[in-house]
Amino acid sequence: MGRRGRPGPRVASSPMAVTYGQIASPVLVDRLERAGGVMVMRDGHPVAAHFGSTATEVAVCVKCVGLAVRSDLAVLDVTGAERWLASFLADALGQSVPSPGRARQIAGTWCCRVASDRAVVVGPWSTIARWTQLPGDGTNERAALTLVGPRVSQVLADVGLQNDLEIEGLREGWFADSPTVLIRESADRYLLVVDAQQAGDAWRELLDAGRSLGLSMVGADALARLAAAPAPGIF
């Protein structure tokens, strides 16, 4: 995410703070395995590659809605005075900084400007590692879930998540006893950030709400295949 030749985003002598944590907790991994997830190690973390058939999961995402628990992604909060945060993000992104309420994706990593003095960054573990060079701690553990498919708006509405967002828009809220950030990645794809301890409950509520709409669990391989060969209306 940093400009070419730089080890990662930095702001010298800035009153910035980063909070982050392990989202691939043993409890969550165990629940994924019991749900039929075939776990593989990627970027040093256990990830559900698929739940039996990647081709079937791609079809679910194209026709109905797929739900993925993103243990392949790390989540962190970056907070600081507005001018420092804006400078930090400009250096990290190498281009215009998203305004509050907006998000921008660079090289597979989402920078979500939740407020003028706070951003939530979601991306691969190896990329996020570069962001943790600022002073921080591991107390604010978060988890990310992806929902994708033509029926995703109905699923989100059924669980009380307002999803009338523009693409690259975001909204903070409350879901499954957890503060949440909902980001609209594209027309039929959303990223949901919740507390890691509540990720299992959020996943279960979404499954229950979406069952009648054909929602099924999907793995990282299906998402990668969709990204490589986008289906009309999804990306």
C-alpha cells in the first residue's frame, strides 16, 4: 500500500495509534471446520478454501448470495488528529484520501474513512503488517465477512443492516451485539466488519436470515475465482 520503494506507511512524530488483533481465533476456525470448511494455511493463517465445491459456491454467488468468513484478512483501526490522519493516509495510499463515510480499495486492501479522525483498514495479513509500524496494541480485535450475490441487499435488510449505500460508501451500526462497519464494495458485494468475539454470532444470524434466499457459505477460492472472472452484476 505504500509508494514504490517504501517499506510501508509512516508519519514521523505523529500522535497516531493503531489497534489490531488476531481474527483467525481457534474458536472461529473450529466453527468453520465444523461447518464443513476445508482449511488451508495462507499468509500464515488458517483460511476456509471451500466448503466442498468451489464451482458450486461460485454459482451460489452468481445466482443467490454467498457468505464468507474472511480469516484471510486482517482488520485494524487507525486513529489520530484529522490533519495527521489525512497526511498518513495520503502517504499510504499514494493518491486522494477518502472523505469520511467513504472507502477506497488499493491493491486488495480497503481503507475505510469512518470519521475525520478514524479509519478502518481491511486487507491481507502481509499488507496489513506494514500498517502496524505505528504505536499500537492488540486489544481491538475485529473480523471481516463478505456477502456477495444478487440477493445480498435483502439479506442485509432482513437482519436490520441499512445497505442503501453508494459503491465505496460505508456506514457504522450495530449487529449481533457488536459495533459494525458495513462497506459496499460493488453493486452486489458488501464487506462487514464486526468484533472478532461476535463473528460467529454474526455469521449465524446472516445464515438464518438468508436461508430462504439461498444463502450458503463460500470459501476464499470462490471469491478468488469471481475476482478473476467477474460475473455480470456482481463486480
